[in-house]
Amino acid sequence: MTFFESHLSCKGKRNIIFSLTKTKDDNMSMNMIFFGPPGSGKGTYSDRICPGFGIPHISTGDIFRHAIAEKTELGKKVESLLKTGKLVDDKTVMNIIKERLKKPDCKKGFVFDGFPRTLEQAKELEKIAKIDLVINLNLADEILIEKALARRICEKCGNVYNIADIKRNGISMPPLLPKKTGICDKCSGKLIQRKDDNEQTLKDRLDVYREQTMPLIEYYKKRGMIKNVDVVAGPEIMVPKILAVIKKELKA
Ligand SMILES: [Zn+2]
């Protein structure tokens, strides 16, 4: 019995659509990397796309934050590195990734977000996992900055809103407004702008991203793995769009 048939015979209609979009057979996996500048929404997209494929969204940032909060050996090391403004070294990052990929939830694949960050990491990754697809999310700096400056965060619960309504050059990004101006829907907390959401910091962060990511994009482009996706709308339009790209790759 094939993967499809087993799903058709023992599961309901909802699962049929899902399994058809998922894999051709049980042995197939989908190992993906998402690249995208800060503020492009790649974390949101990964979070929404992964459950449908039954694969985890692996963010090295989340792993680091978790380790710091838990005060593990790794957490202490990462915390001291970050305090001095240093990047976590390739060897440490690779050890974390190796450990993470051993977990059973990675059997069908994964989405990396924020990794690899250096060519060295990309080369090391090749030795432990075969990457099937690299999604590169494109969005102009000017739009990213406008969006980031319009971000409002609840000072109590951290819920995020956005007051920018961007409609130009084929881009349509509606705002994410609270019901009451300046007040969080969830907890009635005050909405504030984060201190580091200022134009210069954002520009610097984007420059660092471009500089860091360009060689990686080249690396995967040479291997024919990159699919570019222009971010032109909010998640309700972009998520199906990215899914369509992935499905096309699965069929190829
Ligand atoms: Zn709140």
C-alpha cells in the first residue's frame, strides 16, 4: 500500500488533501531552509507552513533563547558570547544542529530559520543532511523599514501589532490594528514601540543580513536549490504562495 492509499483508506477527506500535498511516499523528506531579511515574516511563514508537512520549524535563535532561559551549559556559553557582542561560533552552532536533527520529529524533514549563517555552516550541514529546497524571501529594505517602524508591541503580554498600511508598487500589506488605538486586544496593556525599532538600527541590521546572507544565497544558487519568493502581501496571501512553490518542488 502506498502512502496515499493508506491515508485514503483509513483517514477522512481532510487528510486526503493534506497527504497529497505532502509527500510522494513514506521515505520522502522535505529538508528546507528559509532565508529572508529581518521583518520579512519568515518566522511566521515557517510556523504556519511546518505543521501541514508534519515537520518542525527549527530556529537557532529559539534554541539559544531556550538554552539561556534554562541555564544549560550551552545557554551559559551563548549568553556570555552574546553579552560581549560576539557571534556564536560555527562549531557550537553545528553541535546544536546535529543534536536537534537527531530528534524524531525531524524524520520527515525540517525548516531551518536563521541557519546556516556562514558558508562554513552550510558546508558542514551538507555532511549531515541533504537540503531539498531553499526559499529566499525578497522584500525591499524601504518596505521592511517602514513596516518595522510601524510595529507596536504590548508592554504587558508582548502581542505584536502593526499600524502601517502599505499599498504601492504591487505590494499590499494591510495593517494589523488593535481594536482600540494604543491598547492591546488581549490584555488591555499599553502598546509601545520597541527602542531598537529605529531607522538606523534597522538599516544596520539589514546591512549585516545582506552581507552575511549573500554568499549563502550564491552557494545554494550554484547548486540549483534556491527559489526566490517576492513578499508582496500579508501572510494570508503569502503562506499559500510559498506552499505552492514547495508543492511544485515536491513534484519535480
Ligand atoms: Zn497585551
